[in-house]
Amino acid sequence: MSTLKTIFITGVSSGFGRAIAYQALQAGHKVIGTVRNPEDLKEFEVINASRAFGRILDVRNADDINKIVAEVESTVGPVDVLINNAGYGHEGIMEESSMEEIRHQFDVNVFGCIAMIKAVVPFMRQRRQGRILNITSMGGYITMPGISDYCGSKFAMVGISESLSKELYPFNIYVTSVAPGSFRTDWAGRSMVRTPRKIADYDKIFDPIRQAREEKSGNQLGDPVKAANAILNLINAEQPPAHLILGSDAFELIRNHIDSFRNDMNSWESLTRSTDG
């Protein structure tokens, strides 16, 4: 694979998607970026008239995804890298959240990513090369109250990514789950969907978390531009990892979670082994 790539990024109108697309264009790559409306399309394409190719897409529509990927392959060129970035956070106590809200979270964060993968993989497999980067979250490894369906969607994509990496490795297609911690994007601000509070029993455990998240929004430790550059480092790595954590907060939280999980395994080892025939 050459140094300069054709990169397909979903959700480039804000957050990580915007940062990755901008840094990729600055580095000389071609970028196909998906947005949801014509205004964002114009804003994206004006960044670089010759190498920024915008497409309007709702990742919940698999038919549109297949058509756009096929069209891009024939007009812009072979897609070297897919960055599955489109997604959002839903904050809500499970008991208070509607099934419609929970299904929508998985439709965008999981099934939208799967549809994109299924659209690009046949082309990559035929060429025997490609990179797929799924932007997951530290919430795909650790959990906290009030974002159970968000964490569930990210846990799903971490598992899918790891399994997919083993399926596609023989074809020189590398899959990486990229798990950011807290970054100065709009994930916890305008982009987050919040279910209204209803049940007082949850006030003590959840209201302080919601308040702290709202207050912290825009002041997180992580720099999206540095994250974008770290992500772009992966696309030319000879052996990219199956998992990449971004941010010291995510690193510490995930490491502590792994240590706690290991301790639980060791503490209950005798009961675990007692089930052997």
C-alpha cells in the first residue's frame, strides 16, 4: 500500500470525524466523508476542492451505503481505509429509556458500522489489502451507570472488530478497534441524547454523574487533533494492533478494570473449574 491513501470516513461534520478528515487532508490523503445534510456537505468539501469528497448518508440505510461505496470505488478510486466513526452517545437509565431509544443506539453505533464494513470488504478482499478502523470507546471495555446501551453498543463493536480481524487477516486486511477516552469533542454536549429522568430511586446514583458530565464537556483532557494524528499513524503501520486505546484516562481505567477482572477470576477459580466433567 502506498503512503497516500483514499480514506472513507463516516460522520465528518463534527468531533473525531472532522478532526481525522482535516488532518488526513492536510497530510495529502483523499477523503470521502459522510454527512447528514447539504450544509455540512458544502462545509466539508470546501476544505480541499480536489481531495475532499462529501456524500450525504444515514448509516442506518444499508442500501444507500452499498450504492455510495460502489459509486465511490468507480469514481473516486479504490478505498484503502474505512474509518467507522459515525455514532452518538445515549445517556439514560435503562429502566427509564424506551426500547425505541435503545434500538436507535444500536442501529447507528453497531448496525451502521456493520453495513459499512460489509460494503467495503468485498472490494478490499479482491485487492488483498485494506484497513478498517472502528472508533469504539473506553465504554467498550468499562462501564458506568446511565450509559448501559451506549456501552453495550461499543462492547459489541469491540468484539466484532476483534473477531473480524481474524477473518480478514488472510486477505491482508487489518481491523483495529480504536477506543478513545474523554476528549474535547461534542460527544457529551450537543451530540448526546439524554433520556429525561423519571424514577426518583436512581437520583442518588445517577444525577451527580449526569451533572459532572455536562460540566466537564469541552474541558476534557484529550485533544482531538492529537487523537486524529494517532489514528492516521495506524494506516501505514506494518502490523497495526487489534486494539488501540487513546488517552491516559482510558488507559488507566481499562487497565484497572482488567486487573479487577483478573482478581475475580482468581478468586472464583475453584468454582469455575468445578463444572468440568
